[in-house]
Amino acid sequence: METFVRDENLKLYRRLLAETQDEDRRRVLKQLIAQLTERDPQTSTSG
């Protein structure tokens, strides 16, 4: 279940990152993505 939630969060953050032009929001989203992928480096990087 934890893996599912993490993967869904990654999908959401990547979608929001692709859609937003706000640099502050993009920075936060990139940090969130980095935190989630650091926990499990085998997580898919495709969106």
C-alpha cells in the first residue's frame, strides 16, 4: 500500500511540475520528487 501511495504521489507531483510555470512551486515539487525517489531509488522515473 505504501508503494502505491508513493507512486501516485510521484505521478501527481510530476504532472503538476509539467503544468506549472511558477518557479517557487516548481522548486518545491522538485524537492518532493527528490525526497520520494531517494527513499526508493528503484522507483520508475517515467511519468
